[in-house]
Amino acid sequence: MQDKLGDFIRAHRERTTPASVGLPAGGRRRTPGLRREELAQLCDVSPTWLTWLEQGRQVSASGKLLARMAEVLHLSAAERSYLFSLAERLDPQHDADAVDDGESLADIVAAIDAPAYMLDRQWDAVAWNAHAAALFGGWLDGASSLRPNLLRFMFRAAAARGLIVDWEERARRLVAEFRADIGKHAGQPALAALIAELSQESPEFHALWPLQDVVSREGGLRRFHHPGMGELSFNQITLHPAKRHDLKLVMLLPA
């Protein structure tokens, strides 16, 4: 991965003209692009460090540095995303873009004529419709003072155990799905704090998390025993928005 990252940076450095970043183009150059020393200066790093990065050595690049490099090299949105993917870093611009995306995605969720909700990487519900609010009492109906997190609801809300048929099996699978979903991001402060909280507050989660089980988040039959609507069955479908793969749209369609 480091080799691919270095190759990508070098290729885009060599195709970025000095004039495009406000540098004089005078002097004899072996390539029309930026020299390593010039890119290093513009990114406020040492030329040696940049050389090591381009050579694929094990040096670490922060999200802030990668963002500056993307600006200097005039990367497109797709190229910027690819850069952060190669470096296995989160783009600081992500949160700024998320507001507009979230508003439009919330409109889509609201228009679905079935229980539907959207989860972020931490499995906080960031959007849901009236059908989902009616189904998930104690989670999406605003009854809880906690953030609307699916795992908190599953393991800490008494309502979940009465609502979800085969609670023990669903709880085991949810933990395995969550581990697969967060992958290498498990060490991020917000996720680490959530895992620590659930491990401390829920004996069931405390027992399940160390098992290291991993399964993909799949659809299938979901059964509920609703206190007001009785026995309900749905087919669950989970999709990822094309531009926000960190989000999951979950729809519960009539079985």
C-alpha cells in the first residue's frame, strides 16, 4: 500500500506545474512538474520525509498533511478520496461535506413507505422516518435521552428485548456485524469509547465482543413483537449511498 501511495503522489507531483502553485517556472527542469523540494516546502515537510514517502518507506502521513497535499496538487474529488484511501486516513473534509449529504439523504429516508433509517460508522441513527419511529419505541421515537445508537438500544434498552424476536441470536449477530463494519477504525476515539461503554454496561456485550466473531451485514427476515401492533415480519435490505460509504441505509420491507 505504501508503494502505491508513493507512486500516486509522485505521479501527481510531476504533472503539477510550478505556475499552478504560484512558483516561477524558470531554470532547467528534468520534468515540467514540481520538484520534491518544492512540494515539501509547500506542504511544510522536509524533502527527506517526502522522498521516503514516495519511495514507499514506512512513514506516517496525517490527515491534515494529506489534505494540504491534495490542495497543492489540485486533486479532483475522486483523486482526493483515492489518496486518503491509500494512506488509510480519514479526510478532514468529510465532516464538512456530510452536512449537505445528510440533508438530502434524510429526505430520501423520509420518502420511503416502510420503516427505514440510516446509520453512520458508529451505528448512530442519523436519519429515520415516521414508520421507523413507530416501530422502534425506546430508540427512534425520542423516548431515550441517549444518542440514538443501535447498539445502545439493543444492549441497554429494556424495550429491545421485548420488541425483537430471538433477541439473543440477533444480539450475537449484531456484534459480529459491527466488528466487521468498523474494521480498522475500531481504535478511533468515538468507537473505542462506545465499545468500552457497552462492555462496562452490558454483560451480554462484554461476553460477545472478545469472541472476535465477524459476519457481513446481510438482509433477511426480521421479526418483531410490537406492544401496539402485534407480531410483525419484515425483509431487511441494507444499502450504502454511493458517495457516503460510511453510511448504511436500512429498509424493512413487508415480508
